[in-house]
Amino acid sequence: MGPHPPSLATLRIEIGETVRLGPGKVQLLELIAKHGSISAASRMMGMGYRHSWMLIDTLNRAFREPVVVAQPGGRPDQRAAITPFGHEVIRRYRGMEAKARDVLAGDLAVLEAALREEVAVPTMLDPRIKP
């Protein structure tokens, strides 16, 4: 690796007029799938439970099938489950993201090569990474 970290291409898509899907919502779905909990996923992302629930509720209302459902019983901190359709949303998004990265790789390499060795402007921080 050179003096600069590798470039990152992210994907945000709008599906119809109601659904906006990007790395944040997909990461939230992935964390809910892993932990079975909206609260745990929210904490891991540094987000409030209400905000996370509103994002999930928006997706559940927009699609014909829900992406997350309540799971009765079990431990109190593990009462959310990703539906098969929710897993499909994650899989398709990650697939589109990988295809976009492949398409953009050549152009990103050209732009990376055009960067100065020493940058006199502040470095952009990734808001998803906590210092």
C-alpha cells in the first residue's frame, strides 16, 4: 500500500420512490441477523434504538414482505429475526456493491494515482469508523 489508504466505493440505491438502501441499513440488517437484537445492533452502530427501529419499520412497510420480524419467546435481548426476504435484500445489495466496485476499480486507480504524496488538506474521516 502506498501513502494513501485504499479508496472506497459505496453504493446507495433508491428503489421506487420509497426505499433508500445503503451501507448503513444493510449493516444494521446484518447485525440484527448476527445478534437477533435490534438493541444490540443499534449499540454496535452507535445509533439509538428508536432510530434503528424506524429504519427497519420503513423497510418493512415499503416491501411486500418484511425484512425483520419479532421473534416471540427466547431471551429478551434476542427477539428480532431477519426474514428470508431480509437475507435476500442483504445478499442482493452486497452483490450489487461488489459489481459496482469491479466496474469502478480502473477509474479509482487512475484517481488514486493522481493524488499528491503529501496532502495539505485535512484527511476525510470515515463516519462509520470510530477513532
